[in-house]
Amino acid sequence: MYRPAHSSCARIVLKRPDVREPISSDSILDAALHCAADRHWETVRLVDVAAQAGISLADIHTHFNDKEALVDALWDRADKA
């Protein structure tokens, strides 16, 4: 790392971006169930599910194309249980 000759200059510290755990479909489905338990499913938005799961909306779209796909996955999981 380059250090300036003057000792009064601030030292630049480069930080590595935080590394997150991989997001599982199950954690998203758990968050969706939690949101649905609080209010009617039609009023639940994908943004609400993302907030509950602690992820971004883009992370949800990585696993599910839309809200209908999320509902289908919830039904599939319920059928397997």
C-alpha cells in the first residue's frame, strides 16, 4: 500500500465487502409464512417478505420469479410435509 511521505496524512484502509451466507429458498418461504400469519396474503408484498427475511427484493427474485411462484412453492412445501 502506498503511504504518503507526510505523517499527517490520513491512512487509507480498504475494507473487504461483507460476505453473506447463501440465501435458501426455505428461509424465504419461512419469512413468507410469517408475513401471511400476520395479515391476509393478498396484502403481503414481496418487499415485506424480503424485509422479514433480512434480504433484498433482488434476492427473492433470484429464487422466485413473482409472488405466484412463491405461493406455488409454499403449496409444494405444504404437500411434502
